[in-house]
Amino acid sequence: MDGIATRIERIPRRWLVAGSVVVVALPLAGTLLVQGTADLALAGVAAVAAAGAAWIAWLRRQLARLPLELSPHALRGPLQGGEVYRFRVRLGRGRPMHNASAEVSFVPESGEPVPLVPVLDRAECLVGPWTIAVSDQGGQVVGPGRFEVRARVEEGGRTLEVSGGWARDDLVEGRFHSGFTVAKGRLCWEPDAWDEVVPLEEQQGAEVE
């Protein structure tokens, strides 16, 4: 289903509308020129085409309503003598997010929550997934505990919010996949890869190459 959704997303809306009209209208027009079994067959083709067009329209409406979500993965990695923690959020399958803001804190097993400031904690407009990265150069994250993340964005006059938590020991070493691939010499965005994780050893190997 994700692959079908990706292909449909890439088709401009006006092309879908025009294509739907053509695939339904042509068989219907053909029924005016033939009779008998051929007439019924063309009417059946038109009905199937209409059902397909309706399903595509329904799917695009569903994609446009997908919520704000956090990736289930939370990552960590070395950065200039300290550590960086990464969390990723997206709206639907990559719809624009306006007036985005993020809050991150580390809650130790004993003690008060420690606020952590993301490298980018707010932005007027973001497109695609948003990696909320926190650099812990001051050694604020100490001992067992959990990270808590909250993100807010606006879309069409609505304020959307999502939150999540991860135990420190559950974080994986690595970084998030960029989400872009090269196909037939062109750079393409792959929405299904939005929360894929590149392990630390693969990242280091790519840097060496």
C-alpha cells in the first residue's frame, strides 16, 4: 500500500482529474457506437474505471488527513566529544508544517527533569520529516532515565501536537536516513524511508569511502 500511495502522491492533481475523466468518458462514449455484448462490456469498463477513480480520490483524501507522528526510533551518536540525540517527526507523509516548535527534556530516575535545547527548536515552515537533534556538550544527560519529546505544528488553522518518551538505554546508535534516493539519474524523495535508521558503523564506512 505504501508503494501505491507514493506513486499516487507523485501524480499532479490536475493529471489525476483529467485522467479520471478520460478513462470513464471514453468507454461511455463507445457505448453510443456499438450495441449488444460490446455495449455492455464498455459500460462495465466505465464502471470499473469510475470505481478506480473514486478509490484514488478517497486515498488522496486519507493521505491529506494523516496525523502528526513521532518515529518510534530515537537515536544517539558521538559529536565533538559529546553526544547528540535525534528524534524525528513528520506530518502525514511529508506535508508542510508551519510554526513548528519542539521541546526535549531528560528525566533521570531520581531528580528533576533536565530541559534540553534542540539545535532547531522552532521554524516558520518545514517540509518533509523534521529531525529534532539535541547536542549534549555540557554532560547534562547522566545516568539512567528517559527522554521526553513534544512537538507542535500548525496546518490550516489547526494546532497539532504529538509527544513521546524513550528510555535512555533504548536509544540506537546511528542517524536517520535522508529519505532521498537517486533513480534514473534523478533525486527522488522516498516518504516510506522517513524513519529508517543508518547504523553508526555504516555511517562511518560511508565517510571513509
